[in-house]
Amino acid sequence: MAIIEAAGLEKTYSSKTGPVHALAGMDLSVPEGTVKALLGPNGAGKTTVVKILTTLIQPTAGSARVDGLDVLRHPKAVRRIIGVSGQYSAVDENLTGFENLDMVGRLYHLGASASRRRAQELIDQFELTEAGNRPVKGFSGGMRRRIDLAGALVIRPKILFLDEPTTGLDPRSRISLWGIIKDLVRDGTTLLLTTQYLEEADQLSDDIVVIDGGRAIAEGTSDELKAQIGGHRASVSLLEQADAPTARAVLGRHGDGEPVTGDDGRSIEVAVSDGPLALQLILAELEEAGVALHDAGMRRPSLDDVFLTLTGRRAEDSTTSTASTASTTSTTSSDSTDGTAGKETAA
Amino acid sequence: MSVVTPKDRRPRPGRTGVPEDATTEAPLALWFSDGWIVTRRNLTKLKRSPDMLVFAVLQPIMFVLLFSQIYGGSIEVEGSDYTQYLMAGIFAQTVIFGSTFSGSAMAQDLKDGIIDRFRTLPMSSSAVLIGRTNSDLVLNTLSVVIMMGTGFLVGWRVTTDAGSALAGVGLLLLFSYAFSWVMALLGMSVKSPEVINNASFMILFPLTFISNAFVQPQNLPGPLETFANWNPVSALVQAVRELFGNTGSVPVPDAWPMQNALPMVLVGIVLLLVVFVPLCIRKFASISSR
């Protein structure tokens, strides 16, 4: 049975330019003990979903249950079993790492000694010793994120929500945080994760929901999503840009659909159904035509390809998005503001 | 690219969050302890930001010295020495300005995201607000003590008894406490912490200056005189003057609130709390970082 269940979630804000539909009929179901990633560009509605499920905001319409509890009717009961780490590190800068965690424990009503013990455990587990006894201000973003994540784990939550856990982190901190998250979910915590990084969803989750314009537009494992848009990609990189038209013609003959030329004008790729054989034929024909290659190969489709196929635009290039039916915010606003862009309309 | 294989994972027993009966404490005790935990957090912040504390100590000293030394020689009040007349006004103005801190701190907490953390915890829904207004009360108490000390140095005296003086201090603090809730609501309603100072000054300057804090209302032009006589701040100042014994032979304006300053202030305090505490709690239940 699904431990997180949401149906027909809508969230509408009024703004100067008219109503903004942050969510427009979002459905979601997360089975217990699995990791689900909400993947989408800025403004898609990811943060709004998390805020509704974690009792921070109320939906305009629709219903949501967390572990069987209605988030609207029993917010406090929901808060007892969830851990949340938002997009911004919700830590008090003036408190030490230890004091932050201790305070969270006490506000979960664990009692003074249990709170202190748990805070110390988390400090050790997350290698926060350095930040343990000094005020958080002055520590790096990666360290703050770790303290914030530790704050979400004070009660060993049944369900964990992580909203863009690595946004803004340098690659090293990101990989280190991925390691921590993988360890966490190994023992069965249900995790709902939002991300705009395709690789992150691929790395951490069992199942991915692609979200755009405030609703889910596709769902499945990363392999299933990739299978939806066909098999492998054959790609070549040319030495001379002048050869591009010839190469495009060759790739077009052996691939499924139109070849795609990269921004540099020298790399061209096409979806192929019969894998390596197609690449062999392409290479042979290119050699015959006297086209010199810098590189050539096969690659499995990326989630970016999935997004491109589903929405007609790239996930990470939200500036070129056409206004979708539901969202008017996806072009400029960041996901953090999609929940609060305007004054809240009466729910 | 590696994909996590989830199939062998299964829920571990015992990972169930906080059990319903994690604590046997009564709701009231929990409410109290939640409020105290947040208060302590706010006071720690004060302790660790020495610049804020220095400002909080110096500002009251500066106000007392500036007003008494600069205006003391120029402003005449019939029936009293200006320093004696002035001090209750300075006290009131300073504690009311002090309560704006609740507003800016709420706005800042909202911006920092820590409110989102609090709101996802199963804590009492009013604890953050209680903690906020409590810590302002501590700061304002400090401020009043400092001002009274400074006032004493420039010749101000309490001419009544210790009990009345304490009642005067209590009244100042109660009023500022009630006002903290007004400011907290404002802090939760503005778009950024930067706005809150301007917004609160727009309210506080007229409220404290169109009053009997620094001048006698009878010298103000007609409509302002009426406003000053009915201004709750005037009632506060008048009541505190009476309790400290600083009224001298200054004539009390004929308006009802001035004639009955103490009950008027108490009613005002109760009204502020009755209106703004529920409004704040309701607002808090729907705010989230932006």
C-alpha cells in the first residue's frame, strides 16, 4: 500500500498578472520503503507538492494522505512521523550544530536527555564534529545542508522529504550528500525527493515522476522512462563542420527519426533501434564518404532526452519553455517562489 | 550510470517517528516548554550577536540623554520640570520601539527558512510566537532598567513608593508585550525583513509623537490634540507618570482616557492581546518561507 498518496492536488495563487496555478491536478503515490523522485524544471511545482505533504501549505483542491493520515485534518500527527529538509537550510545560524539538533529533538518532545543523546549521535554520524560546538554561521553551504538533513532525521522518521537536497552545492559536497542519502534509504525509510538534476534522480530513486506545469506528465523507473523514447543513441563528432550535411544524411538513413545536431555544429546523434549494428553501418558509410571523425559511440538515452521528448523542451533549459497550459511561472521564477509567488487565494 | 537497486530493501521495524505516547506531559506543560525552548533560542541569538546587544543597551541611554539634555532646556511644561515630565514618555517610546524587534525577527526567521522547520515539527502552534514575544520582553526589561538608571543620573526621581514604581515598570512592559504581537503579525505579513523597519516606523512615529510623551497635548493643533488625548500611548504615559509620581501640577487634559489613564491602558492591553494573539496564531499556521 502506498504510504504517500495524493490525488488531484491543485494550488492556485493570485498574482498581479492573474492566477498562478502552481499545481494543476497533481497525483502521486509512493509505496512504503521506496524512493521516489519528483523531477522537473524550476517552477514545475515540485516544492509546492512537498510543502503540501509536509503540512506547510494547504492545497486549493485535492487530497493528500501520509501514512494514512489526512494532511489537512491531522497535520500534527503527520508531523510526528515525517522528517523534512527543505530547499534552504532551515538551521539557526546563531546556534551551534549541536544546539540546532538538540532544539529540534526537544520540539519533537523527545525529552532533554534523549534529545541531547540523539543530537550527539547525528553529529558523529554526519561528521559534523567541527560544526558541533560552533555557531553555524561561518560554515559552508555543504555543512549547513548536512546539519539541516540531520535535523530531518532526529526522530528516525518513517517518511523523509528532501526538497532539492543538493541544489547550490559544489560537486564534491553533492556526491558526499548522495552517499549519506543512499545510506539512509538502505534500511527502508520512504523518501520523496525533488530535484532538477537528472543524474540525481537516476542515482537516488527507485521511481521517477516527471513533473511539469503543476502535474505529473510521466512516471516510471529511469529505465522505463528511457524505454518510452526508444533505444540507444548513436553519436558522431566531426573533425570538420563542413561535413555536417553529409553526416546528417548518413545518420538519418540508419536512425529512427531526425538526427539532432549539437550546439557546436560538429556533434550529431540519432536514435537507433538495432544498437551497435546501426553504428557499424554509419561508420562504414561515413568512411566511404570521406568524413573524418573526432569521436563516435553509442549512449543510452538520458533523462534529459526523456524530458525533451515528453515536453518538447529541455529540462535544464527552462528559459525556452513555452507557456504550458497550467503554469505561467516556469520561465523566470525559481521553484522556491512558485509556492508563494503571489497572495494566497482563499483555499 | 548506476541505478540503486531497491528490491532488497524493506522497512525496518522501529522506524516509526515519535510514538503518540512519547511523552506523558500534559498539553499545557508541553506548550510551556515549547515556548521556553524557542525563547532560549532567541536569547542565545542575542547573546551571540554582541552588536545587537550593544545597540539594545546604548539606544535607551542615548534617548534619555538626547531628549533630556537637548529639549530639557528649551521645552517648558507648566507645572513640572521637563526632565521629570519627559522620562515616562521616553520609557514608553523606547519599549514600544523595542517591540518592533518581534516584527523584524519574525520576518527574518521566515526568510531564513527556520519557520519551515518549526512548522513541520509537532510542537505547539503558538510556541514560536510566544518565544518571540517573550524574548522581546526580556530585552525590554533590560532597556527599562538601563533607562531608569540613566534617568536617575540626569535628575529624574520616583516620588511615590516602590510598589507604585514597580507597577509603572510592569505597565510599560505589559503594553510593549501586547504591542509585540501587533509587530509579529506585521513581520509575518511583509515580503522581506527590510520592509518591516519602514513599515513599523510609519506606525510608530505618529503613534508616539502625536501623544503626551514629549509635549502637552493642549499645545497641539485641534485634531492632533484630540488624537493625542485618545491615543493609547498617551494613556500609557499618563498612567506611568502617575505611578512614578512625575505629574507635578501639570493639568490633566479633560478627555476621558486622560482622566482614567490606568484603566484605559489596561483595557488597551487586553484588547491588543485578544485581537492580535489569535490573528498571529492563525497567520502562523499558513506561513512558509519564500
